[in-house]
Amino acid sequence: MKTILFTDIDDCLIATEKKHPPGTTLAVAALDIDGNPRSFISPKQKALLDIFSHSNSNIIPVTGRSLETLNRVNLTELFNSWKIVSHGALIVDADGNIDKEWMKYQCDEFSLSCWSTSLHDLSRCINELIESAEFSAASYVVSEGELDCYICIKCQEGTDYDLVFDQVSNLLESIELQLKIHINGRNMALLPPYTRKTRAVEYLIKSHSLDNNTLLVSLGDSLSDLPFMKKADFALMPTNSQISNSVSW
């Protein structure tokens, strides 16, 4: 039976050095924008990845990374099939080509041009809030080509990011936009309804008939990953993760 792994990447298969246990032997797994080592893979993470790659499973990244930042990951096992990037806004094939049917599906379901205007207007308001409160943070719209995917609010080291995020959340209560909030450390993402990992996973399952004759496995670490993970037959998680820490064992 064919096996497909839908997997998040960061804090699942790779992580920054400080998130690994002290003394762990690490290999560089991803670079930052300047070409310096940013994320690393441990022997156990590599062993888990090998279980799927050595069994000829299709490994499909389902990541908040943009296509550009995904391409800075140097694990070749992640580039042999489709890739779901930017929190589900975009799907690309093994050759890096945008899935045109997915984009047509997105355009048919949502007014992307109206959403683009709304995202840029909101990001501008957030930056005005940040400036007036003198926070060390910035808001910007993450885009894939002409597609505006979501808003990212990034806080600098040492910033009280909980305070920043509380202020942004208060602002969101005064507007009528269907945005999902995703927080990861010092970063907050505001996701419009067309930017959802679970929608992209569901699309691939349906459009490629990945059902009764395919074993679907998922891997994620955040509570926000659970919706796409539940589309699989079996779900995996790191035992030190947001998901596992929310469960009474």
C-alpha cells in the first residue's frame, strides 16, 4: 500500500539549536537568509525521516514557511513530492511549479484581490499601533508572487511579545475579518480563510484520490496543526510539543 506523510517541518523534523537537548549531535538542516546555519536535525529526527524515505513514502511538507524559506532547508527527502507552504496558501509540485488547479480553486472560493487590500490595510494599522506604543516589532504581509498569504507580526529579542500580541488581538476585535491567529514564539501570524493547512491537505487528498488505497500519516507539533493532522489515518507528534503538553498523560 502506498504511504504518504503530511508533515510540518520546524520543531518536528528540525529545530533551532537551543530547542535541542544539550549535548545532542546535530547536523545543519536549514540556513538563514544570509546563508548561516539556522536549524538543525538530530539523529532521532533523521531516523524518523529515514523510516518514511527508505520505504519510498511520499513525504509532503505542510509548513508555515514560504517557498523561499523552505528552499533553504537542505533535506532532499522533503523535495520529491508536493509541498504545501505559507500555512497552506500555496501548493507546488516536485519541480517547484505552482499547482494551477489549486490556485483556480482558491480564486473561485475567495475574492483574493479584496483580501489583499484588507491585509495590507490591517498591517498598516498594526504598524501604527506598534509605533505609537514604541514596541520593537514589525508587521508585514507575506506573499508568494502575486498572492498575499497572511500577515506576520515579528517581535525582536527582549520584547514583551505577549503584550504586543494582546494589543494586536484587541485591535482585531474591532474589525470584521475572518482571521485565524497563529502564535509561534516571537511571531504572530494572522491567517485569512484561504490560508489553512487543512484546506490544502484536503485538496490534495481529494484531487489525487488519496483515500482507501493510500495510508495517510501526519506529523505536527502545534495545536494549530491538529486540523490537518486529523485528515490522516494516523497522526504523530513530538512528545515535547504544544500538542503533547496540552494533553493529560
